[in-house]
Amino acid sequence: MESTIDEKKAKGLRVWNLSMGFLHLGQGIVMLALSTDFSLPVIGNFLNFNVKTQSLEPTAQSLMDFQIGPAVASFLFLSALAHFCVSTIFYPWYIKNLAKKINIARWIEYSFSSTLMLVVIAMLVGIYDLSALIALSGLNISMILFGWMMELHNQSTTKTNWTSFVFGCISGIIPWIAVAIYLFAAGEGEYRAPDFVYWIYFSIFLFFNTFAINQVLQYAKVGKWQDYLYGEKAYIILSLVAKSLLAWQVFAGTLRPM
């Protein structure tokens, strides 16, 4: 017999998602309206033949300017879009999946929005190389997809299998190690990153890890997390707080008009 969700809880989640959608949308609009045109370069390091030395040498080339304001607004808009979709046209599909203890829409949205968040953080510490940004993005997307697989796989297990979760943690920690190297190995004085970048690193790293903790509590069935929907609401709150925190920290540090 197929599992179902109590109609009252389902309606509550619909209102919850609509509210969160408007909160993200409003912040994104404000971010676009108030932000400066601050941008950072995306570069490529290519080998060129030096005629004088008769050798191949790496040469940095600027490929594009990455505007931070629209990027920050974009991860807010992506979250708003996801909340509006699951509370309107995809609502029956969303509720059906929640009854199976999986939220596919969450993992799809996170794979885009959290990856964009990571790219912004990486660029703020000085990681501008296109290949490095692509690699970090791939690892973050892999982490999110392992989260999806964790929910999918454990639909068919009698005992929780943590393999996907462990692999996701391995994929997820590598980008943060790379960012930490650039942040803490930069030196002091004029080479040191601004204080707000350190605050961003520690606060968002903390919140990224609370998503993993939330999943652990769900599958360990600790207290209120025995109800999958409690964990679902926790994901929604964590998403709002993490995105809002990053958005306004970046705004205060680089995007606010002087």
C-alpha cells in the first residue's frame, strides 16, 4: 500500500513553500536593485610558446568578468523558483515524493544554487581559474547528487545504508579545503583577505554542514526527525538562512553602494 501524507500537513507545506518562495524572491529583487556592478575576473592559464626562451610557458588570459551581484541574486531566485514550483504546478509530484521520503526537487535546486554559492565564495578568496571553478562545481554537484542517492537508495533497504552519505561528505569537503588554502595561505597585511570573507567562510561552511547533520538525524530517526516532514521543514529553514546569510554578507562586503 502506497504511503500518503496527512492532508493538513500537506497544505501546511504548500503554504510554507509559497512563503519561502516570496522571501527568496524579495531578497533577490532587492539585491539586484541595490548592488553595485562589482565583478571578478575568470581567467584561463594557457601554454604559449616563448620565442626568446624557446619554451612553453603558462600565460593567464582574462576570459570574462563575473558580476557578483547578479550571481548572488541568482541563487536566491533559483530557490524561489523551486519553492513556487513545488507549491503550484509540481505540488502533487512533490507530495507524492515526500510520502516516499524523498524530495527530488530539493536536490535539483541545491545542485544549482549551492554550487553557485560555492563559486561566489571561491572567487572571493581568489580562485579565478576557470578549470578550478569547474572542478569545484563538479565536486559540489556530486555531493548533492549523493544526497539524492541517499534518499533514493534507502527506499529499498530495511536498514539505513550510509554509503552514499559518506561518499557525499568526501566530495563535499574537498572544495572547502581548496577555499581554505587560498584563504589562510594568502599571508598578512595587503595580501590578507578582508575580514568579511573569513566570516563568510566559517558561517557558510557551518550551515553547509548542518544540512548533512539534518540528514543524519532523519535517517537515525532522532526525536522529531522520526517524522520525515520535520526534516523537510528543517531543510527549508536552513536553505533560507544559509542563502540569506551569504547574500547579505557579500552585499555588505562588496556590493553595497559607497
